[in-house]
Amino acid sequence: MLHTFTLYSNQILSYLLDGLPEEETAPLSTPAAETAAKHLRFADRRNAETIILFGAGDGRLAKELAEKKKGNQILLICDLFPQQIRRLTANGFDSIINQNCAVLTDSSIWSQLLLLIQNGYNAADSHLILNPALTGDSKKKHQNLQKIFSGTKKLTLPESHGHGKISAAAILSPDEPDLKDFINNFPEWVNEIVLVWDTSELNHIRENEEFQNKKIIHICQQLNADFSAQRNRMLQHCSGDWVIYLDADERLDNDSWDILRQATALEACDCWYLPRMTFYPDSSNSRIGYGLWPDLQLRLFKNTSRLRFINRIHEKLTGIQGKSGILPDCPIQHLTHILKSREKIENKLKNFDQAAGGKVSHRLGKEFPNILNEFIDPGKDRKVGPLLLPDINLTC
């Protein structure tokens, strides 16, 4: 498990990203040795198998904990500022890393949350420490990570499926590659498939045998650089109790579809985020780091009249009420780098720039940190189950 954290963090640290904020620290009011001894006593009283330090800070507390903890205890250092870990490593910080001590770093709270939970760590069996050397925004971010890790609850999927209707939906361009496979990816049990096409007429689509399915509702509306307008048109035609929508370059496997269907029977949650794995540079690896994974997508939600997408680009669904959760075992397979050439992806980004009215500029990097899928996908043998998120004001 710690090997996964090391592999992941090494990839993040190998990728230099400019413009990231610095981790804010201040001298400890109590010596690091004394603070470490206090927390180790607390951990012993609770019989905690794992000690999780949120924020490396100046590295002193981490080193004291690593040196003085029991040999069978595990120390995890979770830090949201990779440049701080890079700086500490240059001064010998990595000397504390061993089979019972690991650093997990990424700027994404959500990547750290899922990696911890998917590898079997939980707050009940751990002693959690917010590094007292942190100040300002660094303290706030690590505190949020600690709160969400402590407050996230695992739910058990019901044996039966939900009884409500489920609408599957998408907004599509007729020139998207492999549309036949995309349509066939929707399971037979969905009640309807609502497709909003970026075109002025539908004759050539209706005549295409690939789209001859009695469950499909075809809608014609040109995009006009307004993705929210397309999504809202899509919602208008969804009659199901729940809606699941995907993009043309996304797929779900059969197990994910089954879990998704079961999740609609959980009354504790009104909407579900799905992690998205963007395959790169091939189908065996996925992009990671700085928000590239888990890239949570709100794709499954109860259908109500309050729902509305806003923003012409990078559209956001509003009107959701009730609790939200994550389905870690239902990763969206994002095939954009598999199905499309670099030229087509860059042309798509130009359309995004147009939709943003010049306020945002999208650029496609020449390389991305990546890792084998097996290290971030829970897999059949170590499924996590649905996660109910605490009521913390965090943006996914």
C-alpha cells in the first residue's frame, strides 16, 4: 500500500508546475520532539495502527514521529503542496521514508482522500495530526483534508436495484469518433437515452442504422459555443427519476453500470460524483496530479425541476439539494487521447476558448504525469463501496 503512495508521489514530484502557491509555515511554539511524544502517547492509548500527519511543514515534526514511533506503526505524511516536499527532499527529508513511513503528495484533496480510502486507511484506526507548524491557507487546506477524511462514511450497496426510471443522456457532435460504441455502452435497462446533437437537422442521424434504437430521443440544437444551453436542453427531455450523462469519449464498464444502478436505491444520497480516469499515453495508464485525477464528475443525480446548468464553458450543475457522495468503484474511462489525434484535441480546446469569450486560454501539454491504472482503480478485488461526503463546503 505504501508502495502505491511512493509511486504516485514520485510522479507528481517529477512534474514541475509553475505558479503554485507556497506552503505557509511558522516556528513551532512547542519543540517538535515534545509535540511528537505527546501525539505518540495519544496514538498508543487508542491502539492506533497508523499515524497520519496532515502537512509536512518544516519537516521537523515528521522526522521526530518517524524516529520515535513504534516499529509496527505506520506513518503517513499527506501534503497538498508538492513543491514543499520537493524542497524538503533536497535537504534530506526522504531519509525517513521506509517500509513503515511514506509521503503522499498532490495538490488535490480528492486524490489524497481516495488514495487513503482505497488503500484501506480510515480515521477510526488512525491517529490524525494537523501539523501545528502550518499557517494561513496551508493550514486551512490541510484541515479540510483532515475533516473530509474523518467525516466521509462508507455505505453498503443494497442487493436490489432502485425502482425509479433512469434517463441516460449526452450532448454530441455528429463527427465524434466511435459513436456506435458510445451508444452501445448504455445498458439495456436504462429507460431512455436522450441525445442532443450539435446540428441544424437530424435526417442523416435518423437514417443511420447505428442510432436506430426505440429508447433514443434525438434532439437537434446547434452548440453555438454554449455548453450549458445544450445540457439544459438535454435535461428538459429527461423524464427519469434519475439522470446519468456521459460525453462521447467516455465509457463505463459493466460492473460500474450495475453499481450505479444500485446506488440509486440509496436514500441517503441525492447525487453522486464519479472519478474520471483519463487514459494516457495508452489504455494501461492514466493522467494524475494537480487535479487530473480523480477529476470528480457529478454525473448521476435525482431529476428535479430545480436543476440547471450554468456557464457557457466548464458548465456546472446547480439546484442539487440533499447529500452528495462518491462512487469510487465506478470510474469513468476517459478515452480522449485514445480516440482523438492531438490536432483534434487542440481544435476542441479552441472551441472552448471561443465559448469562454477570450477570458480563458486552453493549452494542451506535451506530457503529463501518469501511473498504471491498477494503482488508482480499486479493481474487483478491493472495491471501496459508495462514500457519503460530510457537509463541508468544498468544491470538487
